[in-house]
Amino acid sequence: MIELKYRFHGDASRDVAVRLSDVRPARDADDPAPWDIGVTIVWGAEIAFDRPLAGADPLHAVELAAQFASKYLRGRAEDEGGTLEPPIVP
């Protein structure tokens, strides 16, 4: 498992974590995205996202999961009027 930790600074500061885990084949090899990776995003005490995402191969699944988590965290921090430490580069 890979766990990345951030700190949200805004009206109410909180810890944020992204967990990527369990990369595994989940569907037939004929499927365009047969690989899954577990993605969990914890925003303070809230589990904001917890489900697998699919990819064409193991590294593609990791890449897509990282892109998803990055966009989610940046967008949520912006929506809540705060910043993340360390910052996420667009």
C-alpha cells in the first residue's frame, strides 16, 4: 500500500490521506481495463472515496488512480477555500 499524507489549511484544518492498494487483475484479459487498484481518500474524519478504479495494466491503474486523487484533492481544497501542504501541482 502507498499512503500519501497532506494537511488541509482552511477554516478548519484537517489531515488528508490518499491510500493506493491492492493492484490486481479483476476482469478477463480481453476487457480493455482488466486491472483494479483500491483507492481510499480520507478527508479529516470522512472517508470521501473508497472503491477500486480500473486500468489497462498495473501501472496504468496506478497512474489513473494518482490522477483521480490529485484532481479530487485540488478541487476539494479549492471548493473549501483552503490549501494543501504539500501543494499539488496542476
